[in-house]
Amino acid sequence: MRRVVQHVLSVEQFSRSYLFELFHRADAFSALPRHEFTDTARGAIMATLFYEPSTRTRLSFEAAMTRLGGAVISAEYAAATSSAAKGESIEDTARVVAGYADLIVIRHPEAGSVARAAAVVDVPVINAGDGTNEHPTQALIDLYTIWREHGRIDGLTIALVGDLRYGRAARSLARLLTRTLDTTLYLVAPPVTRMDPALVQHLRQSGLRVFEVDDLAAIAPELDVLYQTRIQRERFRDPDEYAAAFGQIIVDQALMEQLASHAIVLHPLPRVGEIEPTVDSDPRAAYFRQARNGVALRMALIEQVLARRPLSTATANGYHD
């Protein structure tokens, strides 16, 4: 009988108690000196299979595993350099790699592909982004950053901006915000990149106060968090639709003047013009701090997925495959 494993496939599987335990553990890792490693994952091997380009996600996963004392094997351009180029299915690739590694991290352009891989292996699989569907670990990093910057995840007013149609990071964060309390969520996007109405309805039914607006500057003074995203050119089939969305909403100095002094600006990166570089020096620009938080958060997640640090009973009851 195949053993039960803890895959990380969707933010829907996380409870509030799990989030707070994860965040506190990530804080402990953040406090370590840069040169100091742990031995939590000693003897374990993580395989990273990335069928789409990545900088932050792949490198922060690999840095996290290395800092935990584990080893990494990697297929960076898996679509071209793995047997996928010969037509091998994601299921067969996962079966083979599971024989080499204790944990598999997968990014794939097809929605649902990572779940299919997880269904056929007996080692944990972490979804590092599957098409336009989800990017659960990015959402964890985003909410962890909000928690570190504001000291709380409840009672905040947050704007998700840009590509809310194809942007898996923004969509995952929106879903994860349903674990928060007393949250107001503004959705700001060009008409061709507005969020799926079914997801908007789900967010409202889950307790979020959700408003779809067109003018970011008009709501800027109300915001605690401005989460900007790029318009994802690679997802568009119609070049005219992309042209209609690109460059429509830009965070610049004029917009920053409208934000409250305590507000923060986040972005999952990379950016392609939607935040002007002149904003980088503003202390409210938290996106590079957000990227750095990825290593500590992923260290905490890998540790728990590998069961090297058991969850408390209450937390474990809030986490399921």
C-alpha cells in the first residue's frame, strides 16, 4: 500500500493554525546568520523539475533545501532537456524521479499537471506553479511578508492589481486571503485581465469584502497592501488583448504619493515596467524583501513536508492532501 504523503498542491489545503505555525518557523530561519545552515534535511534529496522559466522560485527552493542540509538535483529546462522533449508524460517522469529523490518540486505550463504527477508517486510533491491555476508557495510567501511587514494578516485592505485573469500568484493569494478575518479586497485590472467571476463569487462567499474597481489612484489612500503583477504576455493567444492590457496600470511616484505612509507595495516578480525603478528606494517598496522571504518560508515548508519537524496536533488537523 502506498504511504500517505503531504503534497502541497493548493492553498485551499492550509488552515489558519498551519499558517501561523509555518510563519513562526520561517521567522526562526530568517533569524539565522546567512552563513549558518541546519541539518534538518540531512540525507534527503530534492528534485526540481521546471518546465517553465524561473529565477526566484527555483533558486529559493534550492537555496532552502541546501540551507536545511539537504541535496538538490535539478532539471532547469525540463521541457527541452528532459525526456518530455521525447514525449514522456508528466506522470512517467514523476515516477522515475521519485526513485531518485525524497521530494519533488514541479513547475509546469499545464493546469492540473502537478496534481497528476503527485497522484502516482509516493514522495511529497510541491506545486511551484501549474499554468494559470495556482502558485501556492508564492501565496504563502506573500502572506508571510504581509505578516512580517504589518504584524498581522487580519483587518487589512489589500489591492490585487494587473493580470488577475492569468496571474496564478495573485489568484492563489486571493484564495489564501480567505483564511484571514475582516479583510477588504480590491481587484484592479484592465477589462481583458479581470478575475474569473466564479472565483470572485467564491471569495465573497468565503467572507472577503471584494470590490472590482478601475481606478487604482482613487483607492490608494485606503490601502495597507498594494500587490502589483505583470501582464503575462506568454499566456495570451491574442496579441491585441495583450496590447490592450500592457502598461495600463503603473506604480510610479505619483501613485506612491497617494499611498498611506504605512502601506507596502508587493510584487511576485519579475516586473516588466508596471513598477517604475524610481519606486525601489521608497521604504514602502517591499518586493525585494518579499523575494528574500522566500528562502525562509520554503525552508519551513520543506521541513514540515518531509516530516522532519512534526506539526502540532491542532495544526496537523488543519492540513490535508
